[in-house]
Amino acid sequence: MKTSTLILQVSLIFALVAVLLLQVVAQRVGDGHAPCSKEDMAALLTFKSSILEDSTGILSSWTGNDCCSDWEGVSCDLSRGKVVQLKLEMPASGYGPRPLFMRGTLSPALGSLKSLQILQITGAKKLTGAIPESFSQLSSLIELILDDNLLSGSIPSGLGRLTALAVLSLSGNRLTGQLPPSLGHLKLAQVNLGRNLLAGPVPSTFGNLKALEFLDLSHNQLIGGIPSFMGEYQNLTNLDLSYNQFSGPIPSSLCRLSMAMEISLDSNRLTGQIPSQIGDLQNLRTFSVSNNSLNGSIPYSLGKLKKLWRVNLSGNKLSGPVPLEVQNGLPVLQSLHLSHNDFQLQTIPDWIRRRELREVHLAGCNIRVSLEPFAFPGIIDQLDLSDNHLTGEIGDFFTNMSVLQTLDLHSNQISGEIPSSIWRVKSLQRLDLSRNQIEGGIPASLGQITTLEWLDISNNMINGSMPSTFSSLVKIKHASFRANRLCGQIPQSRPFNIFPPAAYAHNLCLCGRPLPPCK
Ligand SMILES: *[C@@H]1O[C@H](CO)[C@@H](O)[C@H](O)[C@H]1NC(C)=O
Ligand SMILES: *[C@@H]1O[C@H](CO)[C@@H](O)[C@H](O)[C@H]1NC(C)=O
Ligand SMILES: *[C@@H]1O[C@H](CO)[C@@H](O)[C@H](O)[C@H]1NC(C)=O
Ligand SMILES: *[C@@H]1O[C@H](CO)[C@@H](O)[C@H](O)[C@H]1NC(C)=O
Ligand SMILES: *[C@@H]1O[C@H](CO)[C@@H](O)[C@H](O)[C@H]1NC(C)=O
Ligand SMILES: *[C@@H]1O[C@H](CO)[C@@H](O)[C@H](O)[C@H]1NC(C)=O
């Protein structure tokens, strides 16, 4: 009796399981789950075999007969069993406990994934060789993203046949050669070719790329003028042409980029003036043209930019007064870089101190006043007044700047002592007081600023010994005490005892590691 009940129960369970299984199968067939296409699977396996080392472990999931189920990074159109996406993302930097990379080459076999729409292999770091010509056959491709791999060779001109392509991102490789003119015939929305070795001019065909929203060609070796047709990219929000060798003027047509939020043209060879129509860029958040040879004065219309929060004009030949419209405009400005131009500011302008700025860079602006009467709002976190003619004592200058992280006063004529109230600047990371006429001792309270990473007080007349409180400064990565009148033992704790001896050279009588022992 008991046994038959058991058998009954067991067979009921079996029946139930069978029904459930059938339902699953039925559902799959209903969904039209076709097995992975043999051709696509072969292409993926050829790619896998061209990867000689995979520290990510991603490719170890590529086993079994169905590339459409559980192959990491592979997505299929399940009705046809065709691969539509291949996405292998490794973190570009910030190595975790062990570096994640793939070593090998990009197999041309991937070019036979006929239905592929998205091909993304990023951060592999050790993927060498060229971008295969066969990728020109990926006629369904919408996104080709191969950043930070170490690819070399030129960008295949055949990519210009990928008529569906909207995103082309090949940044952070070692690509050489010129920008293929063929790319100009596509309807690209995003182009990121930054951090390569690309040379030559921007092809005139790029004038057709009217749908561009994002263009980054930074950190290459591109030459020629910035084409004025770039002003016709009506939907462009980000333009980064920095760190190239572009020459000539900034075309005034760029001021028609009404959607532009970010324009970076730093470190080129641009000449002429900042276009007077700059104020038309009503969506601009950051405008950065540092390290060029721009001259003339700052256009007053810059002051009309209601959303601009960062402007970097450092390292040019700009001159003249800062227009009142700029002084009183720019309602959300936070970061102002005017360093190393031909400005003759004479004083630290009131308007700059009145505004609640977080970053103020006025190095080399011919400021010739005493530091003493000046105060900055407590909100400031970067202040660079180096390379001016500041006199007077530091006094209470920075005691109110409680969130200050960077203070650079090097190469001035500041005298007096480093105030012991310096400990109040609790978040200071970088302090440069070098090349002044500062005297007296190093306040022991400096050792309380444990956030300090960078300290340079070289080339002053500072005397006495190095405070023992410095043993608390464990985050220090760089320090120089060179050319002062210091004496006595260097704190014998890390990192002070392992800095290069030059950091302590030309003092009265410093001793102990890295210098010879004290007598
Ligand atoms: C710009 O974007 C708008 C809105 O997305 C779109 O309708 C228009 O076609 C785009 N312009 C070009 C030239 O692609
Ligand atoms: C300025 O630009 C030149 C190339 O034009 C570059 O070599 C240099 O590093 C740049 N300087 C800074 C501070 O970025
Ligand atoms: C501004 O430009 C200078 C000079 O090229 C550069 O050193 C600095 O990092 C730039 N600052 C910002 C915030 O872009
Ligand atoms: C700017 O420099 C150009 C040469 O690059 C020169 O012809 C022009 O006179 C200068 N303009 C001003 C306002 O200094
Ligand atoms: C510090 O801030 C207070 C209040 O804002 C102000 O009264 C005082 O003058 C400031 N002191 C210095 C040295 O800037
Ligand atoms: C350091 O120099 C100051 C004058 O600048 C002097 O008053 C002081 O006695 C000196 N201290 C030492 C320890 O030599």
C-alpha cells in the first residue's frame, strides 16, 4: 500500500517536471530561439584563438555549441541565431588587484559577423596589430568602439562603406596615418579618435558630417587650420581638438555651434584673436584655449555666456583689460585661468576676489602689490599667483581659505615668515612657496596638515630645523627644502629619509638620511 502511494507520488512529480520542461521548450520555440549560426560561431572562435592571453576570464565562458546563450559579451537576434552585439569592456585604467587585459590581435574573422550592429572591445591594453580591413564588410554596424587597446596601423579607408555607422570611437591606441576622407560620407553622430598618432589635416569631406554631436580628435599630430565648416555641425555638443598642431585662427563660424557645451582647443598653434561672436555660444559650459598664441583682448561678449563655469585662457599672448561685461557677467563661473599672458593686472582685481570662484589662476599676470591686504572668499580651492611681483608677508592671507587644496605663490618677492596659523588650511594638498624671500623657521603646525602631498619651500631664507611633526605627513610625494638656511636632522621617517639628496641641498647643515649622518 505504502509503496504504491510512493510510486504514485514519484510518477506525479515526474509528470509535473515533464510538463514544465515541455512548457519551457514550447516557450523557446514560441520565441523562435534559433541555434547560434555556425558561421558566426566560427568567427567568434577564430577571434578567441587570436587572443593569446585573457586575464579577464571573459573568453573562458565561450564554450559549448550555442554562442547565443551565456557567451559573455555576445548578444544575438534570437529569431535568426545571428550575433548582433559583441561587447567586451575592460576598465581602461585604475587597475584593481590584478590588471585586466587581453593580449593578442583583432582577428579579421570578426568581419564575417554579417548582422553585427555593435562591436565594442575596449580597455584590452595589449591588443596589437591593425584594425582589419574586413571590418569594412560589417554592413549592419552602427557602433565601432575600440578604445584603449594598443592597435596600430592606419584607420581602414573601407570603414567609409559602413553606411549605418553612427559611432566611431578608436581613442587611446597607436593609430597612424591620416584621417580617411571616406569617413566624411557617413552619418556619424560621435567620432572619438583622441590619443593616437594621427597626422595630416582634417579632410574637407568632413564638412558633410552634419549630424555630429561629439568630436574628439585631441592628442594627435593633426595639422592645418581648424576648418570653418565645423561651424555647421549644428548638433555638436563637444568639440575637443586639443594637443595637436592646428594653426591659424579660431574660425568665427565655431560661434554658430549653438548646442556646444564644451570646446577645447588647448595646446595647438592657434593665432589671431578670440572671435568676438563668442557670446553666441549660449550653451557653452567650458571654453579652453590655453597654450596657443592667441592675441588681442578678451572679447566683451564672453561675459554673455550664462552657463560658462570654466574658462582657460592661460598661456597665450592676450592683453588689455578684462572687459566689465566679463567681470560682472558669467553668473556660474567657477574656474578662471588667465595665467601667462600679456596682461598687466598690477593688482589682484577686486572683481575676482568678490566672486565666489573655486579656481583662480593668475600666474605671470604682472601683479605688483603686497599680499597683506588681500582676502579671498573661503570657498576657493585652487589659487595660483605664482610668477608675479607680490611683496609683503603671508600673514593671515590664507587663514580663511579653509577648503584650499592648492596654493601656488612661487617666484614672487614675498617676505616674512610662514605663519603658524597655516594648520587652519586643513585640506591643503599642494603648497608651493619656492623662490621668495621667506625667512624664519618652518612652523611645527605645518605637520598637522596631513593631506599635504606636494611641498616646495626651496630657494628662500628659511632657517632653524625641520620640525619632528613632519613624521605625520605620510602622504607627501614630492618635497623640496633646497637652498635655504636649514640645519639639523632630517626627519628620519618615510618619505623624508628617501627623497633625493637634491631636495635638501644648499642648506646650512642638514644631516641624516638621505644626507650623511649627523655628527
Ligand atoms: C539634429 O538633431 C535633431 C534632433 O535630434 C534632428 O532632428 C536633426 O536631424 C539633427 N540634425 C542633423 C543635421 O542631423
Ligand atoms: C603646450 O603645447 C605644446 C605643443 O604645442 C606642448 O608640447 C606642451 O606640452 C604644452 N604645454 C602645456 C603646459 O600643456
Ligand atoms: C589650463 O591651461 C593650462 C595651460 O595649458 C594647464 O596647465 C591647466 O591644466 C589647464 N587647466 C584646466 C583646468 O584645464
Ligand atoms: C596678433 O598677432 C598677429 C600676428 O599673428 C598680428 O598681425 C596682429 O597685429 C596681432 N594683433 C594684436 C591685437 O596684437
Ligand atoms: C575672514 O573672514 C571673515 C568673515 O568672512 C572676515 O571678517 C575676515 O576679515 C577674514 N579674514 C581674513 C584675514 O581674510
Ligand atoms: C632665524 O632667522 C630669524 C631672522 O630671520 C632670527 O630672528 C632667528 O633667530 C633665526 N633662528 C635661528 C634658529 O637661527
